[in-house]
Amino acid sequence: MKSPNTSSTAETSAHTTPLTAVAKASADASALTDSGADILIKTLADLGVDTIFGYPGGAVLPVYDTLFDNHELNHVLIRHEQAGTHAADGYARATGKPGVVLATSGPGGTNTVTGIATAMMDSIPLVVFTGQVPTSVIGNDAFQEADIVGITRPITKQNYLVRDVNDLEHVIREAFHIATKGRPGPVLVDLPKDMLNTKARFSGMKKVEIPSFKPTVNGHHPQIAKAAEMLSNAKKPLIYVGGGAILGEAWEEVTAFAERTNIPVTTTLMGLGAFPESKPQSLGMLGMHGTWYANMAMTECDVLIAVGARFDDRVTGRLDGFSQNSRKIHIDIDPSCIGKNVAVEVPIVGDVKRVIPAIDKLASPPEISEWWDTIHTWQKEHPLVVPKADDRIYPQHMMKMISEVTEGNAIVVTDVGQHQMWAAQHYNYNHPRSWISSGGLGTMGYGFPAAMGAALACPDRDVVCITGDGGFQMSSYELATAVEYKIPVKIALMNNNCLGMVRQWQQLFYQNRTSYSVFGSNNPDFVKMAECYGAVGMRATNPAEMRQVLNEAMKIKDGPVLMDFRVVENENCYPMVPSGAALNEMVESDEECK
Amino acid sequence: MSTTTITKDSRHTLSVLVKHNLNTFSRIIGIFSGKGFELESVTFASEAERGMARITITTYGNEETVEQINKHLHNVIDVLKVTDLTHKKCIERELAIVKVSTAKVGRPEIMLIAQAFKAKVIDITADKLALEVTGNTDKVDAMIEVLKPYGITEMSRTGSVALKREFQGAVNIN
Ligand SMILES: Cc1ncc(C[n+]2csc(CCOP(=O)(O)OP(=O)(O)O)c2C)c(N)n1
Ligand SMILES: [Mg+2]
């Protein structure tokens, strides 16, 4: 996977910086054979890292020099550090393993910021390494100096500036430990250039002990018993599953629990795939663009159990109208998530993978046939609306067809906007880690690079990137990377020639004043765009062409393919809980909004 | 975050034991600025134990808000321990230096007030006295209130430092 290197030998004598630190472990300077850069790469390999997404620059040249003849690590040369961070994030979401990024100082670091914030909001484990100017000039406004530790402090779980090369290995191990344990999140390690050049010893000591970081994993037993008792006696219970069930790999436990107790399940945008939508207990997604019946069930339930979900405002709607008559149980590994937006009666701090089976053991299936009757009536009266088919491509049909062609087995990665919500609604999610989307930050430009990361991580899976004409243009340059590394991402571009979600809000809440949200004919020719990078580009303007293009695209395994699907431009996404409305105040069509 | 009216009752003193580094200190301050919590005073000082520091924070909020603050503090990786001293018997001290004008009433009256608060005179000029007072925040507040009408020209306060009393019984030896 490495790019071919042109010159034949690496100059090992390039490291001419004199020793500034001496390993504490040994007074024998001759034993210090590894530079900081060597230690970085050795430690990554030792931690089982197989892929890093990086971009070179002055401050990280020592690392690139080490990478020149190291073939253990697969370094992917992305074309922009933001995309690199998203790619590492997609890699992490697809596998559960931490994504790794390498960027240079200054602009390299600042370019990673949006990607780090995206990962932070969705609790994705990332370790980002940035170069820094040498310690001797930090604070002097040196060339390409930026206080990246300061800049990323609020958007990282932890960050470090390495000031002693003897700390380097340990800091790296700590960074991976913190990124992945408890509630996952991004960690940044800033590496001054002299730290990369100075020699020290690689210890191989794997143990990480952080006395101040001991996440609670086993729930408090009396609380678990109380939760089980409440659920056993509930008349209208509901399981509300969030991204924590994916991050905590608790999908089997959640599924077993719901099936045994026959309690209905709704998932958040981040929780899609944690419970198979093919099961009869599934009510699909809830929230702003959730199903009518999931939102009604949330409003009407009498006992609510939140599983790794955080009562986000896009899920709750107006708080004073949110599930007012329910007694609430909330399981989360992060205590600060509990009681933040909504008061709960039974908080359980712990790992959902352990807490759910503990509840399952104690709870008996509640008597809820009336509740199911009510839900079935809602489902019959308010199914997800799909337009009547004609010879045009409706966005909803596009998602359904992708679901059909991939048999619901693809990893779906989206951008942000209408297409994202339709993809969430109309693709059939039956597998965990198969829905990858920027939920918390809502980062346009996320989809395509994240899809590359997922495809590199899971070469045996089909990866479909469902993106918009707006969002795709925020990271389309990564076509170069996808072509270079033969990454077979299927880009399904829902081309409505506008920033659809913005236009929808303007139509609904700003009297149809569609200010700066319609591209019209100002969009590029996406097929030519793909072709100029050496990728395959195809276009479809009607359902028959769409099926043909999709079938064709699924066969391509040696590089990216872009499908420009010209969809009905004026379609809007429903149901919708208008912002400021309560969850049960949904609108289901444009007509209803007038 | 729920908004709270600031009252003496909603005042909380939190004692936070951390690993000594400025990144951690900034993270802790960032919780207050970034998430919109109240911060009245904060002190940061090295602990007897090497590599550790204690941060004493006074903040305002109802019980839920302070509980959230507590949880966020715990989430900072290098925080070892958070103690809410509010409902515990604790020893709390603050130091203030107050420069007050003697122009209106002359030195003796101001010095009398200082005496009442066990404050020390630490600087004298033709028309001003500088007083040093130590005590819990209420006492420091009280002296400042009394001195205000005479004209406080400058003032500096340390903010509270506090520790839990070993003996949590009903004796008060303030
Ligand atoms: C970086 C960024 N800038 C702006 C927004 C606000 N925003 C949300 S959806 C959207 C429109 C997206 O348009 P497109 O990618 O074409 O998707 P569509 O809604 O048309 O499906 C915009 C501008 C955002 N989420 N992210
Ligand atoms: Mg669009």
C-alpha cells in the first residue's frame, strides 16, 4: 500500500541533533539506538496499529524518514489532514479499534481540528499525532508553530505535549489506553521535532496504570435490581438504544434482552444497527426525523430504559414535552451523561455490555400486549412515507434500492443533510458498525473520507458512501487517495443540486426564502470530476438507470466509483419534529407545514 | 444547563486533587468557561506530595448543576479526587489586602474597624491605609462591606482555600 519511494537508500545519518536527554534507565549512551521517531513507530506497531493516515511536513520529517523503510505500518497519504482525521474515524467506527493520524505542526495540526471535534462528539477513539516546533523555540511564534494542545483541549478526551523523549513511549501507550477505555474519545499527542530526533530507549513495557482514570464498568447492583423490577411491572416499556451500545459492543446483549422480554426498541441515529430492524420489536429510529411510531412510543411509554444514549436535543424535541409520564432508567459509562438534559430515577453508571445482561437475568417479560396493540395501530396509520413511484428518482427510493442491491449488508457511510436522514430511515440496518455518520457535530465533508477509512479497515465488506452534492464537494479531493490506494468505495451521490436540508428549513421556517442554498446549474459535472481523478463515474436520471448503475458499481473492486444520482430536487424529509416542537408534534408532509 | 439565581445557599466549595500540570488546570477552567458554569474563585497550589496540586474552586449552582460540575471534573483524566466541602465541616480561609481611604474620617476610625476584624495594618500613607484580613469568605465580605463607604481604592483577594475537618462532629473552633 506504500507509495513507491524513488530514491533507494535512506540517510540514517540524517539525525544529527546531539543528545539532549539521557535515558533514565541507563547511563550507557551507546545503548540508545532509537530516535523518538523510531520509538513512535515501534510503539505503534507494538500496540497493533496497522494503518495510519498521514501527511508530511517539516516538523514530522523525522517520522517520515523512519517510515521510508518501515513496511510494518500501512501509511495512507491522504490529501488533507481533515480528511485524514475523518478517515481514521471511519476506520475506528468500522472496527472498534482506534484510528491513528499523523500531521505536521501548525496548519497540519489545525486542519485536524474539525475531524477531532467530530470524533469527540460521537465518542470515537482516535489518536492524533502532530509535529511541533522544537522545544527550544516553543512560544516564539516560530515558523508553523500553533498551540495545538491549547486549541484541541476542549475537543479531546486528553492531550499531551511531549517534553522529554524518555516519556514518549509511555505517553503513546497512555494515549491509546485513554482513547479506547471507558467512554472512548480522541487523544492528541504533540511531538516537538527535537523529541523525534533525540535518542532514547524503546522499553516494550506494555502496562499502563493511570490511578486517576478508572471507569466504572459494573453497574450498582441495587440499581440494577430496581431497573429489572420496574421493567417487569411496566405496562408500556421502551428500550432506547444509543451509540453507546455500539461503542460498548453490546448489540448481542441488547438484542437478547429485547427479544426475551418482547419490549419495543427504538434506536438513535448513532445506535442504528445495535438492534436489527428486521426484528418485530424494532420501531426504527426516533428523533427529529424518526418514525412516527417511535416518537409516539417515546412520548407515551411508562418505563424508559436508555442504553448508552444521551438524550440529545435532536432526540428529545422540546424538553418539557418529552416522555413526561415515564419512569426513567439510564445506563451509561460516563456519569456526566446521566441527568444532564433529563432527570432520571435510576441512574446506572457502567458498561452496557455488563449491565444489560445483569438486568436481563432479573427481569421477567412484562405483560404488554395492549401496548403492542397501540404501537401496531400507530405503525399502520403512520408508516414511513415513501412517494409513489414514477420515472424519476425519489431520494427515498434511492435509499431503498441501495438497501436492496446490497441486501442490507453494506457498511453505509453518510455525509450530513437530507440524504443522511433518508439513508437512516430507508436503509435496512441489521448489523452493528455498519452505519457510519457524523451524528453529534454534523460535519459535512465527513462521509467520503470516513468511507475510505472503513473500506481500508474492512476489505471484505461493501462500503457505500451516501453523500450530497454539497457535502461531497467538501472532500472530493480525496478521490485522488481512493484511486491511488484502489479503495473501492461506492459513492452514491444524491444530487438534488442544492443544500437540501438548509433549503428545507428555509422553506418551512423562513417563508420559502431559499437564501444561498440552491446550486442550480452551478454544480460541477460529478462524472467528469470522477474521471479526471481516474475513477469511474456514472450517472442515472431514472430508476431503471439507477438499478443498472448500482449493479455495475458493485462489481468494481479495484477503486472508487462515483454514481451521480439525479434525484427529484424538491423532495423534503419527513416525518419531522420542527425545532422547538415536542416529539409528538410531528409533521409528515409539505402540505401539513403550510 | 439550568440557570440558578445566585444565593449564599447555592455557593459550593470544591476541593480538587490533580496531577500537577497546567494542561489539567486549563481543562478544569475550560469546564467552567466552555459549559457555562459559574466560577467565583479558584486557587491552584502544589501539594505536599510531589507532582500533585490542589485546586480549590468556589462556584454557584443548585444541587443538580453542582453534581454536573462534579462529574465533569471527575472526567478530567488527571483529576484524582473531588471533594464537595459545602455540606462538610471544613476549615476555609481567604486572604484579602484592602486599601482604604482615610481622607474622610481619619486613621483611628479605620483602624478600629480593622481591629474588630483582626485585620493587620500593613501599609500607611498620608491618605490611605492598607489592611490585611484573613478569614472565611463571609468575614472578608463583611469587612469589605463595612469599609466601602470610606472609599476602597484598591483591593486584592486570594479566593478560598479549604480542607475538610478531621473531626466532623458538632464542635466549631472557627
Ligand atoms: C461543515 C458544515 N457546514 C455547514 C453545515 C450546515 N448544513 C447542514 S446540512 C447542509 C446541506 C447539505 O447539503 P448536501 O450535502 O447537498 O446534502 P442534502 O441536504 O442536499 O442531502 C448544510 C449546509 C454543516 N452541517 N456542516
Ligand atoms: Mg444536496
